[in-house]
Amino acid sequence: QLQLVESGGGLVQPGGSLRLSCSTSGFTLDDYSIAWFRRAPGKEREGVSCISTGDESTYYADSVKGRFTISRDSAERTVYLRMNSLKPEDTAVYYCSSLTTGHWGQGTQVTVSS
């Protein structure tokens, strides 16, 4: 059964860093495009970043470009989202999703506050 499980969220001060992990099982990670989304309180879900299968091309929302980095470790079956220079407006529940199949993880909370 295809599963995605996020981890790595937490409370961090503005300017700090976190690395989110999306651990996968039930499919060959290299064959799927994986994306990170987030939903902040009172706001609609926002696409944050994506890494494609094949050429490993990446996409970033303008709001995170230059601060976030997405990467894939096929041996670990995990997709990472490295988040630097975090801002209070990055506070949200972060989800990973298999764009090919529409599966979602349960989410991990990121709170940026002093």
C-alpha cells in the first residue's frame, strides 16, 4: 500500500532552519513526482515545492524561492524539504503528496515564532 509520512516539523525562531522528511513506502520513489504543500490557519492550501521524476527538475513557489530546497534520496525512499531563513508567515501544516497518484501524508506542523 502506498504511504507517505511527514516528519521534522516543530517550533523554530524567525531566521532558523528545519528539514522536513517525507518517508515513502509501497512504490518506487524514482517513478513518482513528489510535492510539498502547506496550509496556514485561515488560508487555502499552497503548493510549496515539487521534484519531478526523470530529469529531477524542481519547482518552488515565489514565496520560498531561495530559502527552501527540495531533494530526493532514493535509497532512503525519502523526499526532503530543507527550509532556511524561516519567517512567521511560513507557519503552517506541511504535507507531501504523490502527484502521480494523489496520495497524501498526514502533515507536520511548522511554527515560526519568537
